[in-house]
Amino acid sequence: METIGLFGFNKQKWISVNRTLKFYTDVLRSYFSLSYLSETDQDWHTRSYAAVINVNSSKCWDIKPHPDFPLIFVMNGGLILDQTFLRRHLSNLETADVLIVNCSSDVSILKRILTVLPRICLLPLPVDLKIFKPLQKDKCRSYLPVSKSDYTIGFIGRLLPQKNLHQFLRLLFKLKKAVYPRRINAIVVGSFWIDYPILPYVTESYPDNIKILIHKLNLSEDVCFISSNLDDDDLAIIYNSLDLLIHPTHSIDENFGYVPVEAMACGIPVIGSAYGGLKDYVMHGETGYLIPTWATSAGIRMEVEYGFMKSLSLLRNKKLWLKLSHACIHRAHNYHTFSECSKILINSIKGAIRHRSTGRYENIKISDFGYKISEEKYLPDTSKSWEDYHAVVSNYASNTVPIPHLSSFVRLYGPITKKDEKYVLNDDAWPAEYPINMVPEIVLERCTKNTLVCDLINTGSISLRHIAKLVEVGLLICS
């Protein structure tokens, strides 16, 4: 049996990464002998491995000369988070090497930054269909404080600003009014992560901000918070108690999400942001609905109103809900089984080994294309800024920035407050600040709700070009 070396397969702090690593090792040990390598291993590249797989490790990237076996890199979110590192090191690889990615947006990025590519493995990930399966909804709800509600929606994930729990709560508020006198409840599963390092604008104050928002929207009796330390059986009960999973994530490295796929395996339709991996794994109009997203110079924006409308239509239309529910189960059982995903992984690794053995390979080549860093700055300073991510994140979004026309509707993306001679967008994921002279009073007065562009222009206070600029910088959204 051939031996494969493994770098970075030690336990991680992310539950989802540990689940992925377990999948890899469960699959690989059926076909190969496994050799676990540590960061202190110095002569690994001289050994007789069939291949070496690297995940969450800086090893393998700058070894020269290239070892006599293929190098396989599990990219996770690296194509978004580590562009500078990648452009410095990718040219050390060869066309027999493999980059494993989890969404087609990653493939698009690679094709944009490379002229000679390595082997690319687009790998969906499996869920345990013996656990995540349809269960009796009434029985599942009886274990939770939602048994008397007519509808239940759920939010499951890390409680970070860019996971958009605050947008979820505003959606719940609107649904609560829309379905009255019927009652709707929400289950939120997750834990706050106050030292999250990526674009941490308000992570420390986010727990308090959520408490304030719940009080302001009068949702205290409508939201049940559950800690994230659940086992899979308990999580399956949570999924099956829901009518909808709402997944409005703006996490910039969201290349795959176990949560939406697990929900679908339980027959629960998903309303999610059309971003990254969700574009591949939530089938729009079939297993749920995707909310259009785009990247502005002041962060990611999405058409929140669209998410509300689709959520409401699914809650009110039982026939449509059942149709999507059946499609969810079918999708999970056809694309996210252990056997289907393991087949893709093993074929990719064996293909790389065969490719290397032919001797017909060459060095990877980086394209001249470079992502231009925006010179405009609207978001707070962080160690690595939004401007560094903006251009590459555009590959993960579903849309380009909308261009307003006379017949378009525009509205403020969120509430605006005045602070230190600037207008501040009250959105915890993207707390952008805009110069006072950039925002005409007519916008603040009229655009708290959908407003026709031609009506704004007819006031003589603003031009179509100025409105387009406010959309581009994320203050207004256009539909």
C-alpha cells in the first residue's frame, strides 16, 4: 500500500475544519498508508511518499527542488484570505500538483491569477445522512421552547458580525409583523467569537449590540438562543424543528457551509446569501432561494428585502414548501454522500500520482493580472483591510454592483447616524463612514424606504451619477 504524508492534520479550533479533516482521513486510510508529519520534520521531501497533502500548514510551499511526488493542498478559505502569500508561492508548484477547493468561485479565482494551472479538484463535502435526515417536526419542537409557534426559522453558525445575525433578527421582526396573528419564533444556535481576527470591526461589542437590537425590536419572547456545543443528534433535532434555515452569511471566506447542506438533508429549505459556496450548494428556486450579493468599496451588500419576500412566500405556501423540501433531500442524497465525495477526492489524488509518474509536467505560471487595491476607504482600520480583500471577494459575490436607472428603486442599506462630522452606516458587519458632503439630505429623508430614482432626480437635489456613486460605495442599494 502506498504511503501519503499529511501536514496540518492536527486538531483545529474550527469544528467545521475538524469535520473536514476527519472525512479526509476516513477516506484516505482505505486506500493509503498514512504518515502524519509535524512542522519540525525536515527531510520529509526526500522520502518515498506517493503524495503529500497539506492543510493549514506553511510547509510544502517553498521547497526547492520540487520533491519526486505530487503536492496536494487543501485550500479551505485560502484563496480569499491569502492572495499575497499565494502569488508569492504558487509558481513553486507543478502541473501535477493539486489544489483542492470547495466552490466554483475558487476555480474562477485560480483561472484569473494563473496562466498555467495545477490540477484543480472541486470537492463537495459530505454530511452524515444517517443523522441528518427528516424527523417528525412536532416531536422535535416538543423538545424546544417553540412548540406553540406556527412557524420557526433558524440561524446556525458562529455569532460574528459578518455572519449577519443582526440581519436575521431584522428579518424575523418583519416576518413577525407580516404573519400576525400567527406566531413565529426563531432558534439561534451558536457562540459569540469576540477575538475573530478577520475584519474585526465590532466583534468585541457584538454580543451587547445583539442584546440591544433584540430589545429594540421587541423580540425577547421570540428568540431562543442555544450554545454551539451540541452533538450531531441534537443538531438534527434543531434542523427538523425549523420551517426555514436563514443563512445570510457575509463571511468573506465562505467557500462551503455544512449548515445549509445539513439542513437540506433534513428537508429544510434554505434562504441564504448568494455568496461563495452557497451559490453551488443551495439550488436557487429548487432547494431554497439565494439573496443577490455584490461587493462595494465599503463591504458586501445584499438585497435583504428579497430574502424577506422569499421567506414569507415559503411560510405561506405549504405546497411550494413541500416541493422544495423534497428537492433538498434529493440534492443531499445525490451530491453530499460519503461515497460520492470520497470518489472525487480519491480520483483526484490518484490522478495526480499518475500525472507525476509520466514525467509530463511543468511549472505553474502566475498571470500578469493583479487585483487592484481600492484607494477609497470607508471602513475602520484593521490589520488587513477590506481594501485588500475587495477585488478578490467580488469573485465570491453573485452580482456586480447594480447600476441605477430612472426606473430603479433605491433605499438606504441600513440606518444612518451622524458621528464626528461623518455619516455612519449602522451595520455591524460593515460599519462604513461617509463624508457629510457626500450624502445629500434628500437621500436621508426619502430613502428609508424604496424610492424611485426619477423622483429623487426631479427634486433637483441629486443627479443620477451621484446616486450611482452612493450605490457603488454601499450607502444605497438598488433594485
